[in-house]
Amino acid sequence: MEHLYSAIEESAALVDVTCSRDKVWPILAAYDAARQNIIAFRVANDTRDDGDFHCRFSLNDGVEPYGVALSNGLIAKTDHPVGALLSELQERCPIDSSGVDFGVVCGFRKIWIYFPDGEFQRLSTLADLRSMPSSLADNVDLFARHGLDDRVDVAGINYHHKSVNLYFPQPPDPTTIRSLHRDIGLPEPSEQMLKFCEGAFGFYTTLSWDSPKVERISFGAKAQDPTALPVRLGPKIEHFAKNVSYGVDDPKLVYGAVTSTGEEYYKLQAYYRWPSHGRRAGRGYPRSRSMN
């Protein structure tokens, strides 16, 4: 655990973020993080997460992520629908595994759930959940027109920003990307973003309880050397990629996102612990597209 904490502290310092032991250690201890199979670090150059450094890890079977967060005071009990969504998903959908995400500044942020291999969930099923943002129901027909209604394989619940991520493991093509942005009402992606998406393995959307619109689309790509991608990731991410001491020989995940405000930005995920074998090894968080 001490080695893991030191790795987080050293890695955060690469992007000029100060790691607080009082903030980080309770999260690592609550989930016995050092014993988890997959541990990753993430940096981003967006305005919302600027000034923070994120760590995320998979959870062993039998760990109830929301209950652990509540019982250890990592998050407060709430009457907001975000507090009930995970239990509703567990009741209605088969859950294969889970993981959590936190910022060294903001603290506990997100819980991920992964549906079993080959058992994609339908958007219409998810939209029927009482606690799901109504913005999903508002956009089910839109996604169905693009053949995505039955293609959800990961969901992320962000308790810090009160939002939901839904992941589609479908490589996007330029026509689909432009059409999705246009139909959703997002700004047209730049040529750089379209170039980045040529190597994308899938994408995800962000929804919230505060808006009827899809707030963001993000596209994910895997690269051994992120600086070799056909985009400029920005000085902070490039500095981190070149100097991080952990997972140097492991693949990196890069995400390019376009928000409803028109902001385009990138995120880089590097691994402190990445299994070289087994069913989970190629599937990101722990599978290959999530963890944003």
C-alpha cells in the first residue's frame, strides 16, 4: 500500500498536482487497493478536471463498491437519484465486475460496472430504471437510429459530478461521428478529432439529471506510444506520457472528447498494474474502452 501511495504521489507531481495522504489513503485502505488486479492513473487537459490527478482500480468479486464508499465516509448518503442507480442496475442487469475511480484532490468520484462478455444491455432497458437520468429516455430513439440501442457493455456512475457514462464497443467511422454530433446537437468535431477517431475502438456518452441533452461524446484509442498518435495531446499529457515511471511497457488508453460547450480535450490512462494474461487483460477498465 505504501508503494502504491508513493506511485500515485510521484505520478501526480508530474502534472503539478499535490497528493494529500489524508484524502487518498482512506480510499486505498477501504478497498484494499494494493491487492486489486488492475490499477491505472489518468490525466486530462479539460477545464473541468484541470488541477486533479485520477486513479482507478478494478475490484475483486464480492466487493459492494457503493456500500464500501458509504460505510467508510468516502461519500455521503443522498436522496439524489445517483444514490439509487447502482442498486437498480444490480437488480435488473447481470453484472460481471466493477471498479472505482477517485481524484487525489476531489476524492471518491465514480463506480464502474461491467456487463458480462457478449451480454450487451439495451438502452431501452436502462432508460426504464427509475433513477436513470431522463435524458437517456429522451435520446433512445436517436441512438437506435445509429444501431446502438442494444450495444451497451459498461456503465459508469459519477457521484462527484452526478452524471452517467454509457459505453459502446463499436469503432466509429467519420460519417457516424459527424451524424451523431449533428443529431445530438454537439458541435462539429475538428479534423484533428476525426483523425484521432480513425484508430478508435469504441466510444461513450455522458448524461446527467440536469439536462435533456447528451453532454459529451468521447472516443477511445489504445497506443503503446501515445505521442505517436496523429494528434497533439497537449504539453501536460505529453510530459506525463514521457516521464511516468509505471507501466512504461504496457499499452496506454487515450480518449478524445467533445462536450456540449464545444470543448475538445484528451485524456491519457497509464497502468500501474496491468495483467498480461487472462480474460480481462485486453478489455480496458478492466476492459479496453472505459475508465473515463
